[in-house]
Amino acid sequence: MPPFDAQAARELARRARGVGEILADVKAAVVEAAQRGEFEAAVALPDARLVPAGSSSNNATFLVAHFEGRGLPAWAEVVQHAVAAGYTVRPSWCALPEGAGCDGVLLSWSLVAEAPARPSLLMAALDAYRMAMGARAQHHWVDKAQQAVRDAAARGATACTVRDREPVESPAWARRRELLAAAGFATELLRSPSGADLLIRW
């Protein structure tokens, strides 16, 4: 019997993981990327494997065959679920001493993706696209708010107010304030007759 080393432990763990667990990782990666306003997510394999020369192809069909050949039917099924949900799926490539290797899966989404014809275990790619676009809108808003901060700081101020027609109840404010807090700003949201005022302090 061969020795039980780290490689053998990874093999055992990888085979033990089911479709549901891998899909949970994929869902989390997609949501996190979309919330950052991005249109691609990566999910890493437990270890990278060499891809024999001449057998590689940058698409989901190759991945399914590659995973099935490696004894990873759960990963192959996850790729099929992602394709059914409207994602473009391709390998994540890496360099290995022996040549090119596959170390994970890349999923991307765009406006041209159609909603899945049947219920999917993954968020539809079109929904991920809409989420990413919504997140980007909040990033753009914060960029403009930070310009107001720069202008006020250049005048020696330590606070400024940004006015917006978005009502205080809008969920957009939570993300805007979160982005500003990550940059070190303190904020206070105030109701105004025309929408809301965001007081930003530094």
C-alpha cells in the first residue's frame, strides 16, 4: 500500500466533496465578485494537475472531460450546472514544471446571457450581471462623493455633505456607506425634503 501523504489526503478530500458543497463555493464566489461589480469569478481546485499537450481547450466541454478523467465527477457536474445557468465556463490555467496545468474554474457572465430555461442550482448568469452592474453604480457614486471630499478637504474642511434624490430607505445607501467606511470615512445619513443627505467626516 502506498504511503498516505499530503497528496493522498488532498485526493481523499477532493473525492469526498459532493456537488452541493462545490456549488456552495461557486455560488459564494459569484456573489462576492458580482457585489464588487466584477463579471468573472474563480473557483480553485484543491491542487493543480498537468494537462496533456494537445488535449486542452478553453471551454466547458474540455473541463467536463478533464474532471471526469481525473475521477472528479462532482466537479464535472458543477460545470454542467454552471453552463445550464448561462455562465461561460473555462479552465483557469497555471504553469507547472512539466507544462500547462489546470488549477480551477473561471465563470463569467454578461448581458447577452439568457435566463436558464429550467430552474438552476446556481444564480442565473443574467442575475449575476445585473448584480454586478448595480454594484458598479454604487462604486461610481462613491467615486463622485470622494471628489466632493477632496474639494472640501482642499479648503481645510473636515466634513462635507453629499445630497442625493435616493430616499434614506433605499438599500443603495448601505453599500455606499460600506465603501466609504472601508476608506476610513465616518458617515451619517439624514433625511431631506428631496431625498437624503450623507454627511461624510474624515
